Amino acid sequence: MTIYNFDEMIERRHSNSLKWDKYQGTDILPLWVADMDFRVSPAITHALKKRVEHGIFGYSRPPDELIQVVINMLKEHYDWPVEKDWVVWLPGVVPGLSAACRAIGQPGDEAICCTPIYHHFLHVPARSNRQLKTVPLQLEQGRWTFDFDALESAFTEKTALFMLCNPHNPTGTVFNKDELQHLASLCAQHNVVICSDDIHCGLILDEYKKHIPISVAAPEIADKTITLMAPSKTFNLAGLNASFAIIPDRHLRQQLTSATKSILPSISPFAFDAALAAFRDSEDWRQQLLVYLRQNRDLLNTKINQLEPLSMTKIEGTYLAWINIEQLGLDNPIKYFESFGLGFSPGKEFGDDRFIRLNFGCTQATLIEALKRLEIALTCHRQ
Ligand SMILES: Cc1ncc(COP(=O)(O)O)c(C=O)c1O
């Protein structure tokens, strides 16, 4: 068995990395945007090298084998029998979310999501002439979940779309079957289409949890769903823009594809090659990644909950931690932590400024150094 070395420190400075270049020329550790500091699986590198050596990079189309591999993966991992025609390739999940806003309902209609949430959810409706309505998640027994009473009163006759994020960025919740069925029945009652962003579905850290696509939890509403997935988070391919939507209903599929016409570019041959190598040949890499991320998660969880007055809930999925810093009473938490060499994402960006988000998709050495710096930042704050 090949053992992958996730402890290897790979220099990402001077490689046009969004994550690392933000703090160019400083000693700040970038723990913000959601990509990981790990090299991709050798199978992916091999596939990309082969494409480079071919030397022609014309327009591409999804390889038949990739479609079959995706269908097999969905059946095997989620017991989801998906048909070939249901798969729509997209150059990114955010463009898919944006297209869903444009495709569903009419200008002025409402799109609902639950906050905090990955920041693009908060901006895509307005960019498609839709109105955003947000409903806060609630903390229940140390876990972020839906507030169904609040949700129920949020739906109106103008609500056309519910934008779900599962596994949830930034709280790390992996919604269970009951939660998804309850949400699905509310949406069905109000004739609302669900666009579910499942980009983090390959990153379930809790051994007792499983990812369940909402169409699988509630097959009766499958015809009113668009599920967005990608190899990008799980296999660290965010810069390659390979994503897909699963849309069982033909009409809904047409609506989405016509909303993307002349706007979205075609998918690059690199994206298809990398996606195939990811789903077909990189499962052992993913399994070892999960072991590593679980260790990071546990390290972080233990430490943060010792560092009063910080707190965090256990992360069920993703490599993102949602940390409550409210008790520190900082005016500008991001600036404060940057002055101690820590680059976090501001909670405000996700709709709640009492928090910061920490990306632990990094080496354990980086995480340990970050936790040391965090301890110093808190000691200085107390003084
Ligand atoms: C929930 C979620 N959706 C979408 C994206 C980005 O997707 P893409 O780069 O494919 O547009 C991210 C990236 O962090 C994310 O966390």
C-alpha cells in the first residue's frame, strides 16, 4: 500500500497561490480560503503530465469513462442511482449556484439560505435579481442545525429556491436524514426548488456520520433538486474548475443549462483528466487524507476548548473550523490575529461576526505553530 506523506511542507509562496500570496512578505500563516496545503494524489499528477505531454489543449468534452465513474461513485458512496443524462458539467460550483438562482423563479423572487453560510450564497441571489432571505441556524446540543420554526415562517409565496450547503461550510455540520427530510417536506409544501451544494461531501470526518444527498434522503422531491458536487475540495483541485450538477428532472436541467449559455466557459481538458484520476484512482489517497484531517480536527478541538474564552463545536465534515471569539470583544479580530501571525477568515463574511473560520487543511506542524501563536494572542489579550 502506498503511504502518502501529508506532513511534507510544500513551499506555496511564489506559486501564485491566492491563499499564500495574501500574506506575501510577512510571516502570517494563511488559514483562510478553502484549499489545502497537500500535494494531490500521484494519479492526478500523472494524468495531468500526460495531458501536458500531448501538447494540444483544444475544447474538451466529458469522457464517457468519467461519467460512468461518477455514476458508480454516487451509487457506491450514497446509494444514489443516477442516470447519465442527469449529470451536467460545470466549471465551478459557485457558477452552478448562481445559474440556479437565475434559472429558478422570476426576478424579484426569493432565495432562502441558513446563516452562517459560505459567503457566495449571500451574494448570488442579488446578482440574479433575486431577493435573499436568511434564516439563522441554531446551536442544539453542541451542533449547528436548522431552526425549523423560523424556516417555516420564512417561506412566502415568493420563495422559489432554497440554497442548501451540506456538509455545511462554515459550521462543519453533516445534516442527517431526519433534518434533510424535514427540510425537503417544507420545500415541497411551498413548491420550492432546492439547490444543494454538496462540494464537501467527500470530507466526512465523523466516523459515525454519512453524507446523504437530499435527493436520497427524500426521493419524493428529487425532481425539484439540483445537487452540486465536485472533486475540488476533497482532492485539492480548486484551481482546476471541474464540477457537476445532478439534476434528475429534464425540464429543470434545461432551465439550468440555458441559464449558463454564453456565460460559462467549457470545462478544460485538465479539469476532466484530473476529475477522472481523482474519482477513479485516488480513493486510497482520500482515505489517508481523512485520517490526517481527523487528527488535525481533534488537535484543534482539544486545544481551542482549553483556550478560554474561545469555543468551537465538533466538526463532522469539511476541513474548516468555526470558532467563537465573541468573548474577546475585539473590534477587528482579523487585524488582531494577523498581528500575531495568524490569517483567518472573518466570520462577518459568512454572516456572523462573533466567529472566525480556520482552515485546518494544512500540515500538523503548521497547525501546531498556529495554535502556539493563538495562545500567545490570547495571553496578550488578557494582559
Ligand atoms: C460550500 C462551498 N461551495 C462552493 C465552493 C467553491 O466552489 P467552486 O470553486 O467550484 O466555485 C466552496 C469553496 O470553498 C465552498 O466551500
